[in-house]
Amino acid sequence: MVRLKACLTFVAAVMAISPASHAEEARNWPSRSVTLMVPYSPGGGTDIVARLVGNKLSEIWGQSVIVENKPGANGVIGSADIARSQPDGYKIMLVVGSHIINPVLTKSVPYNTDTDFTPITRLAVSPLVLVVPKEGKYADLKSFIDLGKKNDVSIGYSEGQTQLTGELIRQKAGVKVIPVPYKGGSPLMVDIIGGHVESGVTSVLTALPHVKSGKLKVIGIAGDKPVDAFPEATTFSQAGFPGVQSLSWYGLFGPKGMPDSVVSKINESLLKATQDPVIAKQLADQGAIVTLDTPAEFNTFLKDEKKKWTEVAKAGNIEAK
């Protein structure tokens, strides 16, 4: 009985000091290096943004921010690593829209996107774009839609959101879409240039070098506003199809249970970091708009996105594999 009382007294003491200890730790955070996981290959758009932002955060925090690439399964492998990590803020990740779409298109994902992560912020958004050959039969978005209503048109895609965006174009604009899968945005661009596929849905960053080289052109923007880098392109809304909205986004997450004070500090630091002209230019070059949602706003956005793309997949009879 004495031993039991002693154990209970010890547990009570630990519980009493733990909140204060955690609060103190959060105030001093970060006291060591922070790992910023990018669950995709090095050199891609997310990796570039992570390294730019990470370098600036290192300056702000006075601690190293180490960008770690862990690609595989469209971000699932790296995301699973974060879900298993300690929720102390020392291991976080930067992902794109495929993070919320993976459970829609994949039967077995080793985590729950709704409950196994702490949404920190949606850093920035950029619309997906519709790309066609520079010298081809589609002069603009209107001609693409008009011809696509009469004849089948192949639309290439490279991952979940680009696939579902092509399906969204079919549903909302009435285009007779033939979807063509690719293992990456780069080979898709090569095949559009080579005439093997008529069009493709991709990111601003993937399309930009081929547009600059004069081999491709962007005719459609799946967002509210035109993109300065593509003056020829109109939005689907301008073409009369406001339902074709597909935003590529950069989102920052940690494991579930991160202290609110640490999440707030990361957000405050990101506000400073994104004011850096180099980072601002990099994001602007991708047609990205800095959003820096609050965690609550970001969580609402994630729920809306998952609901939207689940409905698109269901309407298109696209089943999880």
C-alpha cells in the first residue's frame, strides 16, 4: 500500500509539472536543428521552396533547418514518417495538394490525413494550368472546349490532382476527355511537344520553361485570376466555366499533438520569411500567392478540398487503387 501511494504521488507530481515543462519548452523552441521533410524528389518545386524558406527560417531562429527528401508513393512514404514522429516541432513537412488527394485515390494509406497531422499553415497557392503545343489546332481555351465537345481530346496527367482536374474539365466543360497517365510532369511535357498527347494538366512551374522556349503554351488557368507568366491564357471562369477550379498549394504539417505555441511561432516566422524578396520572387514566378492561413483556416480548406475531390472522383467513376 505504501509503495502504491508513492507511485500515485510520483505520477501526480509528473502530471502537475508536465504542462509547465511543455510550455517552457515551447517558449524556447527551437533549441536545436529542425528537420523540414519534403516527401518528394530533390529539385522539384516543393524542394526548391522548402530550401529557400528553410534557409530563411535558419536565419530567423538561429538554428539549422535541414531539408530532408524522402520520396515515394506520391508523398505517402515521407508523410508516414512525419505521422510517426514526436510532436515537438523538430520534424515537420512541406507537401502539395496530393497529400489530401492520396486517400481519395489510394485504398491503403498508412495514416489518417484528418487526424494524424497538425495543420500548421497553407503557405501559398498556385493554379494548375492546361497546356497545349504552341503551334497546334487549339488557338485558345474557347477553341479547345468547342472542339473537345465534338471530338475526343487526350489530356495527360502526372499525379492525383492533375488527374482529377482533367476529370473536372470533362464534368464542368463537357469536353470528351481521354485521360493519359504519366509518371511525371517532365515526360508529359515532352510528349505534348512531340505530338503524342494533345494537352496536359500541370503546374505553373512545370509548364514555364517550355512556354519560355516557345514549344508549348498555356491556354487555361484553373484559378480565379490570370497568371502574368502566361498572358495568352484565360481562366476557365472567364471562358464561362467557373466550376473548373484546381489550386496547387504548399502546406506545412507536423505530427498530431504539436503545441499551439510552437505552431504559432512557426507561422510568425513564415510571415517574416515570405517577406524576403528572393522567396517572394520564387513564389511569384510559380504564379503562387502567399496565403499563410491560420491553422483553423487551413483545416477548413483541407476538409473542403477532400470533399470536393472525393465527389469529382465518384462522379467520374474513378476508384481508389
